[in-house]
Amino acid sequence: MSAQCGYRPSMTWRSLMAGKPLLAKGLRRSIGDGQTTWVWKDPWVPSEAPIILAPPSYPTPNVVKVCELLNAGGDGWDTEKLRVMFDEDVCCQILSIPPDKEQGGDRWVWSMIREAYTLLREESRGLRINENCIMCNNAPEDVFHVVIDCPELQYMWVEANYDYSIRVFHANVLEWLVVETGEWKEEQIAALAIATYFAWERRNKKKFNNEIVRVEELWNRVERVMDETQVALSGDDRHRECPVSLVWEKPVRSFVKVNIDDVAMKDGGGVMGGLVRDDTGCCLGVFMNLVHYPNDPIKLEAMAVKRGLELALKIGSKNVIVEGDAKLVMELLQTPCDQTSSLNVLCRDILRFSSNFEHVSFNL
């Protein structure tokens, strides 16, 4: 970002320099150890578009770097400090995704925002149809616009784990893929294929059934398909255990059982709850939390698992069985994989926290 245009630059370099102000608007920080990210100067809070927090007007702890908001182990947030420094909405956004310790240092990621797309959109791309986009009604409905460029779709690209930003410099989908995908990993290509399918499906549901699919749901669905595929490839489904009974069973002696569940709310966020019972069936503790972010029931289930383990640790339990009804979450906890997704970040955080116990198992 500090590079200059220089003497006799090429056309490509001049184009990149001209787009630098737009690039700056889409940059945000992905938190690893928090050592190099400024709390009040860098955009780092998970949100639809990158934002820089304004210091509060009331006295707060003297915090400069994001690492000062992490717990002693560096693998989670210092919740008490967050509550003192930020309002409830910002706290929920920060707590929705734990720092990814395995990432190492912080890094810049880039997401194209809606205003940039409005400025960069060309008048004609690829196949043209003589009607406006059914989703935004602001541009002709060509293929590139429908599955990539529509302003109503940009939240999905903001949420994406991969940098697809170079697409704005190409004239159509085919050109973009031919030029760029040679340097991509197979995982990134697969995620793009799934994302564009869901974008096209969303458009068709609106056009033919007048059915509205919230754009906030799309990338969560992409991640879910990718995670499910990774889990399926990492083991043999024939050997996976299925529940033999739908009746709750007591844990064995010296164990406690944590049962959790969640529900996503129509207007965003959700509710998660659970309880801890011992080998006699006696309830040792319960929890219920309303969260404003995320709205994905699978991620809420993972957050509920973590909250249930925190409650079990507070009670003093050493041996824990966790039961939930989200198969994907339980399989990712039983068979960790290296899939890049926010759900996997949550699951890795749960597995790190599990080291506080002598034994933890995760069951459907």
C-alpha cells in the first residue's frame, strides 16, 4: 500500500495504483496472535464491511494492540476486558470468531465492498439479456453480474475465506477463470464453484418462486458443503457410529454429560443452551445465551459446545461427554481436518480448550 507509481510505469502498474484507494477500503486484519494489529487504527472486527473502531468517550483500559485483548494462552478473547471496552454488538462480533492461533501472525485479507463494485462495474460483460437483474434491478442481467458482480451478492464475497478480488479486472467469467485459476489451489476453485451455484440458485428462487434467500446465509452454506466433503473424504462412513437410542442415557461413573442445542432466529443471531448432568442424572448446571452473531445454526452449535465445556470446567468436571445434534460439528471434532473455514476455527478452539479435561468425547 505504500508503493508509488514510479518512473515510466507500465499500464498494469498504473491501473493498480489507480485502484489503490478502493483496495484500502476493502482491507481488514485476520487475527492470529494479535501482535501487529492496532485496536483503534486497523479494521479487524468481523463485520459486513471492514470498520475501524472509534475509541469510547468513557475511561477504558489502556489497550493498544489486539494481543492485549487475548487471554493468557493467546487462543481466546479476554471477555471481561472486551465487555469493559466495547458495546454489546461489537463484543458479539469479536467473540463470534476466536483468534486463530495456528495461523501465527496477523495478516491482511481483502474483501471487495459494494461501493467499489458500483464504481468498477463495466457497462457490458459477457452474455447480455434485455432485462435488469432480478435481485438489484440496477444493471443488465448478464452471467457475470448474476453470479459475481451483483451488489446484492457482495456480502458473500466479503465473508469468503479466499481472495477473489482480482475478478473486477476481467471482462467475463471465462476470462477470469482462464487467466487466474492456474495459480489457485483445488480447494479455492471448488469453493468458487459452490458459491456461484448458490448465487444462481438464489437468483432463480427469487425470479421463479418469489422466494427470498438471505445473502448472509450463502457463504455459510459454501463452508458447510466444503466441510462435509472434507469429512467424507477423511474417513469411512461405514464405520461411523449412529445413535442406537433416542432416549437420554446416563454417563458412566465419574463422567458428566453435556447436552447442547441451538436455534437460529429469523432476524439474525440465535439462541443456544445446554445442561450438565452427572452419572445419577442429577443436573449440575445449565446455561442459555442469546447471541446477535452469527446466524448460522451449525456455528451456533459449535459455540454451544464450547459454552457447555466452559460450564463443565467451572463445575469441576474432569471427564466429559458432549452430545449435540449437528453431525458436521461432531465429526469435525472427532476427526480434525485442515479445511479453511470459520467453523473449523471454532472447532480447533474447542479442541484446544478440551485439554483442560482428562477425557472429552463428542457424540451425536
